[in-house]
Amino acid sequence: MLSEQHSIDSGFGAATTADEVIAGIDLSGKTAIVTGGYSGLGLETVRVLRGAGARVVVPARDVSRAEAALHGSGAEVVSMDLLDAASIDAFASTWLASGEPLHLLINSAGIMAVPRLTCDARGYEVQFATNHLGHFQLTCALLPALRAARGARVVSVSSLGHRYSPMRFDDPHFAVGAYDPWIAYGQSKTANVLFAVTLDARERDNGVRAFSLHPGAIVETGLGKHLSREQLVAAGVLDADGRPIRDPSKQLKTVGQGAATQVWCATSPRLDGIGGVYCENVDVAAPMTVPAGTLNTADTRRLTGVMPYAVDEDAAARLWTLSEQLLA
């Protein structure tokens, strides 16, 4: 367990917005990459970072959609697909050839609860491949640019859904065990947390710090597109009329509130000298001890904290090795 995994009394809370977090912070001369930056929390993050003066680049599989969403924002859109290793390599190679340092890498793109077992061209389960492996490859490929910034941060957007499953090291792609969309999602979100743990340990001496976080439950992100309206009502995120329920104390947030923690992780001077930690509600989260697999969606919304298996340094190192092998 990381010794730094405890609240630092940030002065913010569950209802804090990204605009409040960025107030007084000048990002002029800084460059950020935001995956998933053309919808939901990523789009809000781009808006806030641009407002603080940062240059922002958004890699996108659907370039035309991204350009339409970001029109007038001043953000740059570049083609890249997190499920295509060659596409990631091409993006990173072009970046490194430019000689530009990279100050902020916010890995915000993700998918959730894909209903049927779906694999990419390599045979890898698609939630694990998208949410973790694609970002792992991108981050590692961009490490020279992150080191060149001499003070960079990598932010991985995880979820309270990491509590649905630890890493399934013996069967990460459900080749043997029965597929469950929530277990697959939970594994991928646990991987996001573990990735930050080892990345920070490996790169802190090179000036690169890493963080993971839970943003909250935000209906407007489109992350729940595989869920029916009835399921969302049953989960307590929509009311009987299909309208979003807002209650930050139960993690039910607006887009602005949801983006606050990732913006804080990327920019707050309060986190100088800290890294590898999982954050929520614009603060470092406390550890939690609830047996894996015992939580349903409604229970999870009422809880805070990070499962110890998600910040276990041995498991994090094991995941790093597995990820290198899978991308070899």
C-alpha cells in the first residue's frame, strides 16, 4: 500500500467544478494531450486547460467528429486509434520527431460495460485493450517528451468501478472464464490505477509523476451507452422521467464537477512531490477494505476510497510486465 494514499485536505470537495480548480493557474507555455478530448469529461477538460493558456492536442479515431466537437476551442485534432498499435506508434513518432516536450498527458478516453465479449484484432478483450493497453502504449511511447518537460504529469481516468474486479492475471481476456461486462470493466479500471503506481515509481526521478482518479457518475459523458434507460433508473442515476439525478455526495455529478478531479491531478501545485496515488472528489482518496465482487452499482455510488489491490505495488509491477508482453 502506498504511504501517500490518504487525504491531503485539498480544500475542495465533491461539488467542486473544474473551473474552480483551475482558478489562478497559468498554463501558458505548457502542452497537454487529452485522449477522449472531444466528448464528456475530456471535452470539458480541454475547455478548461485551453482557458488557462495551455496548448491542447486531442488524438481521435473519428477526426471529423472531434473537429466538429472542438470547433472554436483552439485545440488541435490528430488521428489516432487506441485499439490500433500502429496508429499509436505513428502518433507518438510524429510527436517525438517534433522535439516538443509534453507537460500533461490526460488519458481520459474509455468504454464501459460492453455487453458481449468483444476482442480487438490481437484477440485482447476490448475494455482492457482500450482503457489500459492503448494508454499504456501511448504513455510509454511518449516518455521521452514527458521527461523533456522536466516536470510532467500523467493522469489516468479510472473509476470507482475498479472495485468490481482486481486484475485477472491468469485470464485477462476471458479466454477461459465466463465473460461479465462489469468484471471486465472493473479489471480495466483497476489496471488504470495500477499503471499509475508503477509509472510514478519508474519515472519520478525523471520528473514525471502519475495519478489515477474516479471522476464521479456523469450521465452526459455517453460512457453508459451500452446501458438501457431502465438500467440507469434502477442504478439511481436517472429519475423516473429519465432526467439525470444530481447529488455530488453520492458521486452523481455534472460534467464540470466530474472533470474537476482530473484537472486537479494535472495542474494543482498541492500535488507537487506526490505521485502514484488514486484520487476522488478533488483530493487523494483513502484506502478502503470491501471484498472484491461484493458491490452492486447502487452500493458503489455511496462509497469512497480505493481498494488495496488497486494500489498494490507488486500487482502494479506484474501488470507492467504483462502489458509489455502483450504489446511485444
